[in-house]
Amino acid sequence: MFRKYYIILLSLLLATPIFAQEQINLSRCIEIALKNNPALKIKATDLRVAGEEVKQAGKDLLPSLGFSGSYRRQSAIPEVQFPAITSPFGGAPISLFPSDGLQLGSLDTYDFKFTVQQPLFTGFRLKNRKFAADAQKVSKQHDFRKAKSELIFNVEKSYAGVLKAQKVLEIAKTGKEQVNAHLQDVQNYVAQGMARKAELLAVRVKAAEAELAVVRAENGVRLAVAALENILGSDLKNDINFVDVDLPISQETEIETSVQRALDNREEIKSLNFSLQAANTAIKIVKGGRLPAMSAFASYGYGRPGLNFVKNEWMDYWIVGVGMNWELWNWGKTGSKIEQAKLISTSVTDALQQAKLAIKFQVTQACLSVQEAKKRIQLSEDIEKQAEESFRVTENSYRQGQATNTEYLDAQLELTRARLRKADAEIDYFISFANWKRAVGEKRTTEAGERRRETGEGN
């Protein structure tokens, strides 16, 4: 009985692979890229910088508290001399003050104080600076999302390149096996006097070409993986298995609808709109320089001699007040700044218009590419079926002596080409569809549901 269970257990162990090859899919590659890609990290840092700018602009509206302290030693101090009063009745002059005069201050001066300052009116510059910083931050958020979308597309494109290279390798190996099998048949036919040596030499040349095709395909796989690793910003394990992707379900790719969708969704349009808001607000900020700026302040200090130079003692004191600063004339500098800000706003407006035209062209190109790729898949499938049937018929005819060696090799070559065209069409359709999604501004997510990685958003 124990022997029976032992045999069953042994058979299960033999049937189960001990070392399963590690796999990776497209979703995992996207996650790795979003985490490690240096270019995306730069965009994330820019977004955080914009967030800090917003914080700083908001703090400028609030009162500030400062501390200052000083010690000063001077070579002399001012003195006031009071002459003695002479009596009209005679006698010695009478002096009501010290004979050596009255010293105002001290050779050693100490002063320590806290100061609170609150802006009252700044020509709306602080308020507009806060609004501009908010708009600039939102613009950076859209820039980050655009960079993320571009990165995901590049990962999809490179991953598809790896799959294409692997399929080319598989097809090359299949072609090599077919040629080698045919070579064995021809060798037998030559040995039996049923084929000429010239035919054997021709097949050997084809076998060498098939071997070279495999070598090239293997190098193509290595280069495709290296390109993918460069985008991921991380090395992948050797001999890792790349999981195949399902061809996307076709969606409506009509040009006018896609263009409108892109204009509503593309991140660069949103980014430029907020940049335009920031540029227009910058005009208001510069115009605010023509108005006066007012602020209130209050100080509490402790020092010697403080405010009483006569006593020259340590004392605490306070000061409150309101200050105003108004630049009345600066030789047209403010006007020049306003004109500069208007030119920047005009430049952003032109950039927005240029972006819309570029997006329209990109979407049109993407739609036509998807439509073409769909037709290529259908045609390549029909061609592959015909090539397989042609090769099957030619192979049987050759074995029956009804087809020449050249016809067999031509049929085998056409079958390999048909398979390559089909693999190429499928990968091109996948890439074209991914490019269409990017062009229309479709939100890019991983299959498992991508978590937000926009560092600094929501602050």
C-alpha cells in the first residue's frame, strides 16, 4: 500500500516542473517604469517645486514675526553743554547741569527686539501672486500627467517590440526546422539516386541562411529587451518570459470625433490653459507696482540705552506704526515690465494654438494608422492561411515526386514571410491603438488599476 502511494507521489513530482520560468507582463513593466524612470522623477520634482511656490505665495499674505539683535561700539557719543547762569546780584555762576555736559547715549549700544509685520495693501500683487502660483502648479500637474502618459506609451511600444522580436525568433526557428527536415529528405533522396547533388547544395545554402536568420533574431531579442530596460530604468532578469498581450478591442476611431476628444482631454492643452492664466495674472502683478504698498508693524525690544538716551540704562520698549512705499517715477521701468508680461501672455496664446494644430495632425495620423493596421491584420491572416495550404500541397507533391526542390523551398519561404507579416501586423496594430489612445488623451492605467503617483498633488 505504501509502495502505491510512493509511486503516485513520485509521478506527481516528475510531472511538475521544479523550476518554473519567471514571467513578466506589460502591467508590471509599466509599474516598474512609473517607479524608476528618471525623466518622470524630474517631472515629479518640478511638481513639488510648484507646490512649494504655492505655499510661499500664501505665506506672504500672513503676518511675519522676526527677531533682531545688535551690539555696537562707537568712538564717541554726542554731548550737550549747558552754560552756567550768572546772577545779576553778583556771586559765583550757578550751573543746573553737570559741568562736563550731558551725554546722549552710550559708547556700547545693545538692542534686541521682536517685530511683527502685516501687509495691508500691496496693489493686489500678493493676492495675484498666489493665484498665479496656483495656476502654475495645476499646469505642472498636467505636465506630469502628460509625461506619465508618454512614458506608458513608450513602455507599451518597447514591450511590443520585445514580443515582436520573440515572434520573429520563433518563426525563424520554425523555418530552420522545416529546412533541416527537408535537408534530411533530400540527403536520403540523393543517397537513393532520386535527387541530384545540386539540389542538395541548394538546400544546404537555405539551411545556412535559416541558421543565420535565427542568430539575427536572437540578437534582435537582446536589443529589444535592452531598449525596454532603458525605458524602465531597471534591469530585468536573464531568460525572463514576456507574457503575450491580447489585441485591443477596436473602438470608434473616426477622425473628427477623435480630434474633439483629444482637444477636451489632452494634458498639454490643459497645462497651457493654466499657464495662460498665470501669464495674464502676471500682468496684473506688474501693474500693481504702480500702486502704493502699505503695511503695519509692531516691535517689542529690550536694549541699552533703548529709547531713553539720557538715562543710558537697560529698558524694554515697544513701537507700533504704519508704513507706506510708493514708487512714483522709475523712468518707464514698470511700463516695460507690463509690456514684457503681455508679450509672454501672447507667446503662451500662440503656443496653445500651435498645440491644438499639432494635436489635430497627431490624431488624424493615429486614426489612419489604426484603420490601416486593422486591414493589414485581416489580409495577413488570409495570406498566412493560403501560404500554409500552399506549403502543405507543395510538400506532399514533392514527396510524391510531383514538385521540384525549388518549388518546395519557395513555398517554405513564402510561408515564413506570411507568418512574419502577420506577426508584424498584429504588433503594429497594438502599437497603433496605443498611440491612438495617447493621441486622444485617454487616461492610461495598468491592468491591475494604477495608483496615483503624482507626488505633490492635492497639497
